Amino acid sequence: MKDYYAVLGTESNASISAIKNAYRKKASEFHPDRNTSPDAPAQFRQVQEAYDLLSDEAKRRDYDENRRRSLLENPIETAQQIWTTYINKVLQ
């Protein structure tokens, strides 16, 4: 399960306006027309995917519920994913 909040660099309790602002910033940063990095298109797609999900109230509610359930049902796997995402974000 991807951590879409981490992809956008927001907290899980972020308002829709904060999510929109984070999306605009990240989309601009990773847009293939502006960023010539080979991994920019993939990162741009992840940002778009995160925004599509988090900007839709019903999808976001389902996603948040799924995150909560995953943490309770698979704590070790979830912790590994969280730390991997965190470390990757810190090392960028």
C-alpha cells in the first residue's frame, strides 16, 4: 500500500486545500517538461495518483480506513513500508 500522504509531503489530517497546494508544488517539481531527471515521469505519475485519490472525499475516507486496518492487521509489514518511505524521503 502506497503512502499517498508521503508522496505529496502532507500529514494525514491535511485539509483539501493543503493537499491541493502540495499537489501543485510536487506536480510542478516533477513535471517532465520542467524536470529532466529520468525518474521525473514516474514521480509525476505518483503525485497525480495521490492527488486523484486524496482529493476525492469518498476515496480518501476508504483509503484512510484501509491504512488504519493495515496497521492493525499487518503491523510489521506496515512498519517496514512506513520506514522505507520515510528513509527514501529523507535521503532524497
